[in-house]
Amino acid sequence: MNGSVYDRLSCLAEPLRVRILRLLEREELAVGELSRVLQSPQPTVSRHLKQLDEGGWVQRRRAGTAAYFRLAALGEAAPLWSVVRDAIDEEEPAAFADDLRRLDRVLAARAGDSEALFRRLGGQWDAVRHDLFGEAFVLPALLSMLPPGLVVADLGCGTGGTLPLLAPVAARVIGIDREEAMLEVAASRAEGLAHVELRRGQLHALPLAPAEIDVALCQLVLHHVADLSPVFAEFRRVLRPGGRVVVLDMVEHDREDYRSTMGHQHLGFSRGALESLARGAGLSLASYRALPVDPAALGPGLFVGVATRGTT
């Protein structure tokens, strides 16, 4: 609370400011909403809100371009406000009752205002939502739909970017990579994450016990491996009955230069190629889906494929 006791008394000497505080004690409101409830012009309400804000009587919250106000934590000024509020309630009960009736109408109109907002924004809504909340929440929200208790292995985990996303939703996460330098970076990302461990190893000889995991995640790794038959045999060995391997990689493409410039052993994978690899290892390809193309991406399109191990 700002100012001396005289400043506080001065703030409360204006009836409209007391009415504003009385409303904000009940509900967080925008300037326009206060204007409608008080039947007073917005500039007038804004001027009084500024004085109340400077005096520490109200707290402001930004939501995009809008500002909302509510009664602040008053601290040592709380007894003063209690005296003034009780006196006003006793002396002018009808005036505040009218304010409350108009407040009910304003709050009821909020739902309609929200519907009108969505209709008005239309195709701009994604941009508005991005400005307000970003995009980081999307993947954790989707991952939360995974069943509890899964043991997940991120095969070829690299620097461990996926590990912090999997840690909150899996019972155990195992990151595996052949490169010590990659694992060092992954270790720093995994620091403090419960149930996350890192192991060094190769895809054709995974450092996992038979039937140790429920899900094997393999992201943008398989195109680097020349002989994939032993890799898929390892997938089946380490999966529990009913487990699945999730492959994210490039769709089949014709960029031959990737072989020499990036060391790619395969120019992506068609559905048929992935199905053949899975079947050869005793797995079943449950799905193969091309992902939406990112307009800003320079590489080939991607797919996600899921192969499952039978229950026996």
C-alpha cells in the first residue's frame, strides 16, 4: 500500500472510487465492464482507476491488449477499507444493490462476448493464442494421454531433447546413443529428472535386457544405418509382449546428394519398406502416416510409423 494515511483517506473520499473498489472486491473487471456497471464514461473510470492504482488500492492484470483490475492485498490499509465499506453499505445500500444487479448482467454477457470474439477473430485465433500462450504446452499435453507406467527407450537419443518431455509421463525413460559426446549433453538435460537414465550402445546391440521396455522411440536415426534387419530384430527382443516401436523418419525421396553430403544410407522409407523390415523381425506394422509438411523446412517430408510386437 502506497502513501500516507492522508493519501489513503483522500482516495476513499470520492464516492465513485469507493464504488469501484466495492465491485473489484467481488470480481476482476475490465475498464469497459466497470463503465457499464457504474453507468459512467470510460475516461472517468480510467482516471479513477489510475489514482487507485497509484495508491496501491487495485491490482492490474494484462491479458493480451486488455487490462483487468481487482482489489489489491491491502495490508495495513485493510482496517480502513473495512470501516469505509461497512459505512457505505449501511448508509447507501440501494446504490450498491443497483451496482450489483448491473454487475450480474455484465458478467452474464461475458459468455456471449467470448462467442462474438471467436467469430470475429476467425482465422486469426491461432495467432492470438500463440501470442498469449506460445506452443510449448502442446506436446506435453498430448503426451499426457499416454497410459501410465510405461518404460520408454529413446534409441539414438542424441543430445536428449526428448528426455525432458518423456520424463513426466513415463515410469522410466532410457536414453541410448553410441556417441559419448552426445550422451554428455543429454546428461546435462536429464539432470534432476527422476527415472531417467542414459546408456551407451548401438542399435544392432542395444544395452537392454529382453522384454525390458514397452515403447522404443527411434527418431531420424534409421536412415543412417546400412543394415536394418539386425536393428529390427533388436527392437523385437527388447520389447515386452504388446510393446511397440515408434519410428519417425523421412518419407521416400530422391535427394541422392544426401548420401555423400550427410552420410545417409537410405533415402527415406516407404510404407512397404518399413512393413517389410517389421515383418522380417516378427513385428506388425500397425500404422504409417505422413506428417504435415512444415513450410519452413528444407528437408524431405516426414512420417511416423508404429510397429507392434504380438502379445506372446
